[in-house]
Amino acid sequence: MKWDTCDPKAAYVLHLADDALILGQRLSEWCGHGPILEQDIALTNISLDLIGLARQYYQYAAELMGDGCTENDLAYFRDSRAFKNHLLVEQPNGHWGDTLARQFYYDTFHFFQLEALSASADERLGQIARKAIKECTYHAQYSAEWIIRLGDGTEESHQKIAESISRLAPFAGEFFVPSEVDAAAAAEGWGPNVASLRTVWLEKLQHILALAKLAPLDSEKPARLGGKSGLHSEYHGYILAEMQSLARAYPDATW
């Protein structure tokens, strides 16, 4: 199956699914490695929430694509160029501050994205979003609280989270540069005009950064683009190699 020739709605749903799957896979790497047991479990649960959301999107995309396509095909048998996730979600976990800065940017965007998707002209997408926003509200609160805790903590924690926030900011800019599938979704009412979400996203971020005693976000930094057109960082292939290895080694296996 040629993944790049699916209809615009299926392509849009795949884009949403890819974000959730790749970030969920990234966060799963913390399982057993968190700084304390409580946070280890918290990130693992967020990972499971995202992978569960990805499954709902992939199931819908598979239905739209037809021809016997399944959610497993979409998760395990596409190559890197076929994935259309944002570059931010594939970035390495790094230290605790790196992970929480990445999560903070994504969770805040994801909340406003799901809020808009809850009113989607596509009822299936609306149902998925209305269910997912309950979990996302917790995710956004969790990451924001950690930004405040680290920023308003020790001198070392303040310095590290400030560096993480600054370094990852250009990747977050990709959220608000519409791709072709974003534009199609906005035109048909399936999803929001992502550019219009930037104002509320930025206001929320600046508020949390102020509480954390961190410098305001430099909103003029050029965005790092490519993920939504299938041009990924070097890290993406390694994520897929680990995630897809078993399914590709035993493609006819049943469980």
C-alpha cells in the first residue's frame, strides 16, 4: 500500500496518530529509569495514554483507507518518510528537564488542538478528542507543574530547564506552520487552523514560565520544519527500528 497516496482525511488522521505514537514510544523509554518511583509510573502512564490515543486514530485511519489495512500495518510497516509526526516528539529524552520541556510544549499544544477537535465536523474525530482531552488536561497540568518546580528550584535545576526550554523552542514552532493536510482539515472542518492556536498556546506558556521565574519564550526564533512532510531527524529511524523490529521479523505472527 502506498501510504502517501491516501485521501486527505486519512492523511490527517495519520498525522495525529503519528504524534501520539512516537511521543508515547519515547516516553516509554523512561519506564524503570525515572528519578523516583512515582515519576517513573507517571511518565509510563502518560506513555500508555498516548499509545492508546494513537490506536484510536490508527483504527479510524485504517477504516478510511480500506483494502484490508489495519492499525498494525500503520504502526509497524511504514518507513520513516511515511510518518508525519512533528519533529519535537521524536527528540531524545535527554535529562529530566529535557523530557519535561518537550512534554510542556507538546501537552500545551495538544490540549488546544484537542479542544478544537472536540467540535470537529467529523463526528468520529470529535468523539476521540472529547475522550482524550480528559487525559490531556492531566498531562498538561503535570508538565506545567514540573516546569514551575524546576525553574523555581535550585540554581542547577533552573539553569538546566532554562537551557531545555530554549533549545527545544524551534521544534515547537512547527506546530503552527500548516502542512497540506492541516490546510485540508481546516478547510473541511475536520480540524483547526493550527496557526490560529499559536496565540493561546503562547499566552499559556508565558504564564507558566513567569511562575517558574524563567525568561519569556523568544517567539521570533525560526521554526524547525520537516516532520509533517516526512523529513525527520536522525533519531526517528532508531525509534522505528526498536518499535517495529518484532513485527517485521515475524509479520505473520498472531498473539
